[in-house]
Amino acid sequence: MINIRRAILSVSDKRGIVELANFLKKFNVEILSTGGTAKILRENGIEVKDVSEFTSFPEILEGRVKTLHPKIYGGILSIRDNEKHQKQMEENNLVPIDLIVCNLYPFEETLKKGATDEEIIENIDIGGPTMIRAGAKNYKYVVVVIKPEMYKELMAEMGKNNGKVSEDFSFRCAGYVFNFTSRYDYIISSYFKSKIEKKEFEDEIDIRLVKVSDLRYGENPHQVAAWYRFSDKEFERKQLQGKELSFNNLLDMESTYLLVNQFKENACVITKHTNPCGVAIGENLVEAYEKALQTDPLSAFGGIIGFNRKVGIDVAKIIIKQFYEVIIAPDYEEEALEIFKKKENMRIIKSPQIPTYKYDFRSLNDGFLIQTPDLIDMEKFEVVTEKKPTDEEIEALKFSWVVCKFVKSNAIVIGTKGQTLGIGAGQMSRFDSARVAVMKMKDNFKEKVNLVVMASDAFFPFPDSVEYVVKEGRVTAIIQPGGSLKDKEVIDVCNKLGVSMILTGTRHFRH
């Protein structure tokens, strides 16, 4: 057990510090303190000794040097049952320090409020991290408490142990210290890195994550899962109603919202298993939703809906007729929210921010693959066939190309102006994806669609997919990256069939 006889209290966050100091005095603990902490304790009638009085050395350099002194660190770092240490303590007139209550200068908060570089630099704590790390290293003899939320447990420990603290508690506190200081240094390091020109991919990358919540389970009920965010990035989203979000909901929701925000027009995306099963734009959200649903109403059941506009009562009345897991949009009318309450389990997510990425991560057994996100739509827009696409076909091709970028490869999107007609996703061959897309279109569009185009996320290794969609799907214009050894053969087939083809020079694999 650690007997608390002498403590240093030096905090920037003053919450609960007076109550803690009063508690310590009940056990006759000598309190050493600095600056503002000492001032507030004295104002509340608590006897306190300044660190400068204890060390016989003044605070200097406008407070930059306060606790950095051998009398402080000898008292913290001495091993109590080491004869050599204790002899040196006596020879140098040093006394043990048993408790450190300290939280650091608010560097992160200063950074977030957009302070000047000078103010940010001044909020890099030096003495505080050094002192709490020293105490944490010597946890068998020194207790270090860094958060006001821990004061209650500290007092409970001392209360039940007659002023002493268990080594188990001190060990846990030490773990919090090193976790905290590593994060503190990470944030400072990130600030300096942001000011320095650097390579796209450094030799070492630090990743700090903060838990948002535990999840009920992962992709399947037997998998344990949790949701973390980057410590320096928080994406604004608010759940307005419904069950807690699942692992799969979060993945589907992200991919849905990324796609729907690619469009400037009123747009709707319906997603299932991270693949869009219906995408459309319209004069209003009702039209956009109905057109998106028409693409594949069977797959839409239990899916995720994304809108890029405020959701009103008109579209809410229609949505409520179907079963959906999640709706995500920038905002909602109050009347729409009242309608959604009829299905209390349906998750309603308000997200005024558009998702942005710096890196795309994929996990391996021993680490991550890291790449920049796929942000380039196309490098060119080259007509390579004898037949040129009409203006309406070009509009439909560009729309389908945007959608295609968000479909798992191999990806084929058959579409028309502002609407998907059939989507073939994730097949092992491009020909099979083409067949799936045509099948979906035939299932859901019984009446002839006058304008039909196709987008492919990568080149055609053979002309068979082109021949099939022209014959079975009545496709008249195609957009694809090009780059196949058989490009000429594919273009020749297009010329023979009387369809136009655009090459973009940009592939959009999505694994």
C-alpha cells in the first residue's frame, strides 16, 4: 500500500480540485502547488505550500519552469526500499512525494479554437508531462491522477485504506498516464507535421483512434465489434431515432452518403451490402426516390437510403411504406420526423457534413494497406467510335459513370438520363456482371426505355460483354476506361453494331 503523506496538485482543469484538496487535508497530507492551482486553493481556505518555496527556487520564464527541479524529481523517483536511494535522499535533504494530481495545458483545445501559432506553442506542456511520467514510472510508490473523473475513486481508495492507496490502483493510473501522454505528444507531432512539407506516405505513420461505442456485433452475430474514430477527426452525424447502428449499417451508410453527395441535383441512393441497388436524380426528392426504387425494388428491401437534400413530409410518406434499416440526409422537416416515428426501429441519421477522406485503409494480418481515395472521375472523355453520342447520351453516360465508381468490381451500370436501370456488381467476370445488369433491367422495366447506356469500371478484355448488352439490353452508348490489348477489337465491334464508345483513361476498381 502507498501511504499518501505529500502531494503535488497542479492542474489546468480545476474541476473538483478544491473538494479533493479538502479531502486530502483530512488525512494530514502536505499539499504542494503552483500558480493558479495554489491561488484557488488558498481562496478556499486550504493550506498549501508553493513549489517554489519547497524547492527554494522561483518559478521563472513566465511559468515555463516551475516543477523542473531535483527536489521534485528526487521526491518522485526515489525507490523507497532502496538503501542507496534513501541515503542520497537524506544527504540531499530530499523528501518523498507520494501523490501527483496534474492535468496538462489544454493544447488540443487551443488548437481547435484556431489560436495563433504563438499561443499554440505556449500551450505545449513540458513540466507536466515530465512530472506525471516520472510518477507513473515509479507507480509502486507514487500515485498519479490525471483526470478529475478519477478523484472519486482516489478518495474511495484512501477512505477505505486509512489514507493509503493500493498498488493495483496506482498501476492502473500509471497506464492512463502513458496512454494520455502518448496521445498528447501525437497531437503536438501532428500539428508540427501539418506545418512541414512532407511526402504523401511517410516511412512511419501514427494512427490514434478514440472509441465511439461498442457495437452489438460485427458483420455476423458471432463477431465482436466496436466503432472507433480518428482522434483528430470527427465526422458530424446525429442519430435522431431508431435502434443503435450496427457494423454493417455504418459501412452501408458511409458508402451511400459518399455516392449521393456526388450529385448537385436532388438525388437519392438506395444501398444494399455497400453496393447501390438504385440511384436517381429528380426535380424533387420524391421523384428521385421513386426512380431509384424502380431500379431494383426487391433488393431495396431492408436497405439504406441516402438523400443530399433536406427530407420533407412528401417523401417521408412514401418511404414509410417500405422497410429500410437507415435513412441518412443532411436534415429533416419536423413533420417528416413525426412520420418516421411510426417505425421506431428505423434509424434516422442527420449528417450535415459531406464525407471526406485523406487515406483509404484496408487491413492485413500484419498491418494495413493505405492508398489515397479514388477522387479522379476521368482523365479524358474521348470518343473512339464512328458513331458519336448524342447530348442526351452523354448526360446519361456521365451519370452512369459516377455511379459505377461506387459499385464493387467487376462493375457494370446500365442507365438512362438521371436513373440507373440495372446494376451488375462484384461478379468474378465482367460478362457475368453485364448479364446481371441486363437481368435487373428486364425484371424492373417492362416497358421499353428509349435511351439506354452502359458504364464499366474497367476495360473489356473481350468484346462479348459489349455484344451482349447491345443485343439484350438495347444499349446505344458505352463509357469505359480503355487500356485492354483488345481495345481495337472492342471498338470495331461497337462500329459494327452502330453504338458509340467513350474512353476515360481512368479505372475505378472497388474491392
